[in-house]
Amino acid sequence: MASLQFIIDSICANFTVDAMYELVKVRLKEGPVPLGEIARDVRCKDRTLDFDSSKQLAEAALEALAQRGDVIIDGDCVSLPG
């Protein structure tokens, strides 16, 4: 998968990498959620995005956060560790 920064640059979203990570972490503090809900939250923050773009951004952010150990992805469900 392409890096989060590349995807942000490619679709001209109104996000930075850090802002995307923060959006995901804040959402996950409420508890585990499916990927689709995170994609919806991304789209709510930037109404210029279509669903596929917001999903692609969410997936890239989650993948990067999972590699760092900041989130756990189990199928379609995402949660914070611990």
C-alpha cells in the first residue's frame, strides 16, 4: 500500500499525517470500531473526499499505526492495544 503522505498528497485532502493519526486515535478511544466508521469520520472532516478516497486514507493511517504498535487490526475491526 502507498504511504499515507503519498495518498494525502495525491488526493489533496485537507489533512496532515499527524492530523490523520490523531483523528484515528481519538475515535478509537471510544472503543473498537470497524474500518468503515473511521473512513466515515475522515469523510466528515473533509467533505471534498468521496468514500473510496476516505477509505484509502483510513486504511493507510491504520496500517502505519498498526506497524508502530499504536493500533490493533483484527479483520475489519480496529482497536487500541491493551
